[in-house]
Amino acid sequence: MANESSLKMNIDLTQTEQICKFHQGRKGDLLIVLQKVQALYGFVPRDIFPVVIRHLGVTSSEIYGVLTFYNRFHLSPRGKHTIRACRGTACHFNGSLEILEKMREHLHMAHNQDTSANTLFSIEEVACLGACGIAPVIMVDEEVYGKLEPEGAVEIISRCEEAEKGKEG
């Protein structure tokens, strides 16, 4: 399971301290600080909470409130590739749940896990990708794939995995 607690994270808080010092005592800057922290690490590690609390004078529940309200924030490391799985009505009625389950199975991801253990993929369930005419739909990075069957979605992921192996060698 690839999440912050299962990965050995070596978070250097020096830059977070600098960011927070610049915004010292300004609770209203919390969103800006969290955006800068995510830009720095690729996600918002829980290790930064005490630093943000100390400098901005906010509570951990205020930090969690912002992080969970905005869907662009992540509390765990993200995969190199993002798979957005549409769960809108048209996709739902055309089998998106089966596709999602098959992709998670292929990537050995638990239902509540959003990033694969090898940190190659992150899966995000989204309300709609705006491609209802070709439902069910997934998006891998910026590429849209429609009229999918579960096996077709796995094939797309497999091709991506093979391309990554080619880059390593």
C-alpha cells in the first residue's frame, strides 16, 4: 500500500520553515502555504503540520479542512501517471465500476488506496470527464480513452508500464 505511512519519507522541513516564516502569523494565508508546500513535495506531508501550526497560528483541523475541501490537494505521494476514472451517470451505467475494480486489481491497490506501491500510478475517481458520448471513459495523464471494457483499461495501463520499463533500460 503506497501511502505516506508505508513509504519511508525523508521530509526536509527547511523549505517549509522558510515558506511559513514568510507568511508568519497570517492565518488567511493557509491556502497559499499549503499550495506552496504541495508544489515543493508533490503532496502535503503530515510532517509539515506542526510547522504550519506554529507559524500561522492555525489548528490541525483547519489544515485538514482545507486539504479535504479542495480536491487538488493530496495527503500522500502521487504516482508518476494519473488515471482519472469517470464515475458520472453515463459511465456508471456503462460499467465504470468494473473498470475501476479491474484497474485496482491489476495495480494491486486496495479500495481505499490511491497510489500504486511502485508509485507509478495514482487513481482518482472523478464525477465527470465530459465525454459521456464515449462512456465509459478514463483519462491517463492527458489522454482520454473511451468505450472501454475492463480488459481494455488494463491493456492501456500495461502499455504504459511497458513504456516506463523501456525508459529505465
